[in-house]
Amino acid sequence: MDGYYKGRRVLEYRSLNDFMKGQNFVQHLLPHPWAGTGHLVYNGSLYYNKYQSNIVIKYQFRSRSILVQRSLASAGYNNTFPYSWGGFSDIDLMADENGLWAVYTTNQNAGNIVISRLEPQTLEILQSWDTGYPKRSAGESFMICGTLYVTNSHLAGAKIYFAYYTNSSSYEYTDIPFHNQYSHISMLDYNPRERVLYTWNNGHQVLYNVTLFHVIKTSGEL
């Protein structure tokens, strides 16, 4: 999906190698244009934010049709509450091991990031969390195992600075270096099947391998 607003053309490639070569693709023309870069392909459908609205659309590739669309109640749109780089990035859709999520903010939350878990078939909100983190101060964010990780910038020197745990409704500030090779991140998402972070970085598609591990404390440890 080329560009961050008013686009309708989606190219589907057979493989990552074909994508790199720009060959062997199928074109889909969406019935409504998109806004931002927070789109998601999940179980054969494209979930995206409809341009100039807080409506989330589920478009099925096989039938080339909209299966459902629903307004994300009170969510800001049209560059009201984007990430720090702008680009109509008000609503960020993502998936992890726990399902489908929307990351956005509202006036009621004073511009702080809200996480909502969505029902993939109906797009109904199942549960929401107010993280308390200002979205305009975030470079990008991604979900892994029900935890939202937030970078403090989209530029060079960015770090994963904040983590919100939906399973305990708690947060912590982190200090994890994030190699921002081309100095301008405009999309960052986790693929739970491949355990890879995908990012658009100043016109480059960059992949980061992610290693997940559990910290096991033995009795007597602090």
C-alpha cells in the first residue's frame, strides 16, 4: 500500500522475493480510500482506517468485498492524534498472539494512547485500556503477547521507551535501543507467525527478528 492517505490500490505479492523485485503481483482496488499506515492483513482480510473517518473496514481479498465496517467510538482521526511523524496515523491496527487490536486515542483520554481488543468478525470492542502515554510523543508502537511497546521517536536515536501490559493493566518505562537505520520510521508492526518486526523506514522495508523469552525467578531471588 503506497502512501499514507487517499490510496485505494493494494498490491499482493506471491513472496517477499517477488515484492523486492516488483513482480508477480495481484492488484486490489479498495472501495474506499485509506488513512495512515496502520493497516493489517489478518486471516485473509485487510483491516484499515477509512480516510477522513474513525471507521475501521474489514475487506476480504478472496471475495474482493467489504465484510464489515464499524466506527471506533470517539477515536480521533484526520491527524487529530497521530504519532509524532503525523501522516494521518491516528488509528493503528495490529495483531499478535492474542488477536486483533486497535491503538488510538480520544478527546476523553486527553490524547493518551488507548488500546482496544477487537472481535475480528464484527469489529466490536471487547475491552479497552488507557495507557496514560501521550500518543503525539510516540514514534510508533507494536503489540507482542498482549503487551504494547512504544518508541519515543520516529527519528534516529529512537528507543523502545514504554511498555503497557494488558494482562495486568500496568506499565513500565523501558530503555531498549532500536536501530533506526534510515532515520524515519512511518510504520512498525509485529508478525506473530514469523516473530518478526516489519517497518517502513524512509522508503525502505526493514525486518527485525524478535526473540521472546521468559524470565524465571527461583525462590529467594529478589
